[in-house]
Amino acid sequence: MRVNWSPGDLVAGKAEELGRTKQSSSREALREAAQEFEALFLQMLLTEMRRTVPDSDLLGDRRAEKLFQSLLDQEMALNSSQAQSLGLAKLIYEQMSRYLPEDEG
């Protein structure tokens, strides 16, 4: 039985869940959403970067290796966004916070 599953679905699912559960316009929800967006962007960036590396059949079937690499990419993206190393979440928050009501800060 073959299961079509991508580790990227975890981050995307988490971002969708965050959007559904936090419908309020609070600043903390905006900060979390911006951080999740940065993590998703970084994961997609790492995934596309890995696709540029040619595959080799030297070690045979590499499904387990590819799964590990995708999970590693996801974890690196989450850690990087939490450490604010790229700064994309901060920029998104600063831009979008202008549209929040003033009395919620």
C-alpha cells in the first residue's frame, strides 16, 4: 500500500489550523501567523534547493533518506523562523499590524 504524504503538509496544515482557530485580530495571533508563514516559506525554499542536487543510485532506494531530509528541512525552517534569522516574519508583522485596531495593542 502506498501512502501519498508530504512532510510539508504538516506546516501547511498547522498554518491553516491557526487561521481557522484564531479569527480574532489580536497582535499575538498576527505574530504567530507571520512566523508560520516564514517557516512555510523557508521549508519550501529548502525543498526546492534540494531538488537541484542530482540524485545518485549509489546507495540504492533512498526513500528513507528523502523522508529524513524533508523532516530535517521542516525542523530547520521552524527553528530558523523562531530564531528570527531571516526576519521575514518581523516584516510581515510590521506591515500587517497597521490594519489592526489600536485598542488591541
